[in-house]
Amino acid sequence: MKITIVGTAYPLRGGIAQYVALLFRALAARHEVDVVTFSRQYPAFLYPGRTQKEEGDPESFRVPAEALVDSVNPLTWLGAGRRIRRRGADLLVFKYWLPFFGPCFGTIARIARRGGRTRVVYICDNVIPHERRPGDRLFTRFAFGAADGFVVQSHAVERELHAFLPGARALYVPHPVYHGFGDAVPAAEARARLGLGPGPVLLFFGYVRRYKGLDVLLEAMAVVRRTLDVRLLVVGEFYDGEEPYRERIRSLGLESAVRVRSDYVPNDEVKYYFSAADGVVLPYTSATQSGIAQIAYHFDLPVIATDVGGLAEVVRDGETGVVTAPGDPAALAAGILRYFTALDRENLRRAVAQEKSRYSWDALVAALEELAR
């Protein structure tokens, strides 16, 4: 089968590019696959990060891709659609996470499938995102209007899709594990590299946005440290302004307990942060799912998460981590203390190592093959 994937790919950076690379490799083991990516993904004024390009060693996520699409130039959408149609793709797969791309993807899909046999499938991270903007529903409806089927990666997104588009043909496949960051290294080696000593360490990883609940976590840390000397690593670019969080750390007296790396971490450095940590914390106030949990599971690392969206579908309370109420610093603090004082973390790690087999790329490939049929 000829398959074209449209989405973010190297040299662009981030979780979507990593996902597309791993999907490409899983599909290419059985099919003829190519990738169409962006020459420009976001206009600079819409992108709060320092750069949209990958840095460091990208080898594990490097795939062949044609940079045909400028997200704000409709002429490139027409050209990409015609290119895919000429190739005669049997299946066109879009990685969908933001309505901003709805007009672009919907146009490419309509041209690519015109007069041919191409089936169009969207892999949905979201239907309507957490941070809503004017046009979200209109753009998403235009994109999905050209779809033959959908893959959803949490039951929360599945419910959202059926509410938005009743009767949509959708298959549920849990978000696969991100296994492209290399193997874990010994905790002592990772901590020495990062300048960390002994003692409990939690990791908050990824872009910092308001809905991810870092403010709630800082409040919880102030409570936790009255009982237990837990430290927190905050690693990721701040999309909502860094200084208010820095000020909160100072006002809570957490300067010695919270270390912040306010930057994007190159792929070849990710393993050190996850290897150094005793657990990953996802204090989200709203969510559908999180790829960070799938990175943690790759490193056999349990997760402390809030019960929002599909997070509790991935994190099983008391078995592969801890699930707490969202938006509640006291509940999160209690969950962190329970994690470190009442649960056997080695048993949790063993359970994660077994659980992650459920999150395979082969299952996603099988779902796409079924939708193509």
C-alpha cells in the first residue's frame, strides 16, 4: 500500500515530529511510505518558542520528508495536494492537533483524493484544543469534512469526536510509547551529569502552558516539603511567561527545591532527565492525553497525574502511578506523599515495564490498515 503522512517532521522539532518519525518507521516496515512536512509550520509571531528547528543529535527521529507546505500560503496547499494525487497514495494520514491547520489539511485532502482512490485518515490528539480560539470549530469541521476515518488515542478524544461529528468512523488505539530517546542510564550517572545529589526527585517535563498546572504543582510542593525533602525538576520552554512562575517559587520559599531549565531539551539529552527522576508528574488542569506519559513509560518511570481527559486511562492508580484530583494543590501534595511513602516504587516500575507493551506502534499500523480497507 502507498501511504503519505502529512505532519511535522525533521528538521522541525517537538513531540509531533517525533511521533511522525516513529509512525513512518512502523508503517515503512510493511508499506511504501513518504512524508510531506512544512517549509514553514508557524509564522514567527504565532510561535512563542526560541526556534522551531531541532538541535543536538536528531538521528533517532530523522526521516526523509519533503517540505512542501507553508501553513499560511494556500498555493503550497494546492501544490502538495496535487503532488500526493499524482503519487497515487492509497492512504493519506494527517497528524491533527490544532485547528490552525484545518484549512491547510482540509484543502490538501480534498485535492489529493479528487478522482482517485485515496482514503483520508486523521490521527487526532485533540478535536477542539484546551486553549480555544475563534474559528476552532469552523476550521476543524472543514478539515474533518474530507476524512474517511479517524484514529483516536484516548476515550476522552473519542467522546469529543463523536459529540462533534456524530457517526464518525473512528478506531481507538492508545498513544504508542516514544522509544526514540535511547535507553535509560544509571540514575547515579544521570544525576551526576545534571548536578543532582541523592534524595527524591520529581520531573515536570515539556512545554509550560497554563493548562498544564505547574502553578498547582508549586503550591503542592510547598506542602510536600513540610514532610519530605522532595526536589522538582521543571524542564521545558515557557509559553505563558516564565517570570510569574519564578516569582511563585521565590514567594513559596522553594528556590533550593525547584530547578528550572527553561529551554527545549535536545533529543539526545532527554534520557538524562528521565533517568535521574524517581517519577514524572502531570498536574494538568485540563487535557485529552499527554505524550509525556509515553516518554516516562519508555523509561519504566511511574507517573503522578491528575484525573483529566485520558490521563487516568494510561496511569492506573496504585499500579503504574498515582491519580489525583485536578486543580487541587492539597490533593496533589497528598498524592505525591503517598507515592513516596506508601507505595513500593520498584513494584510500580515493574508494572510500568509490563504495561507499556499495550502501547505499541504495531497496533496503530493495524488500525490504519483497517481504515484504509
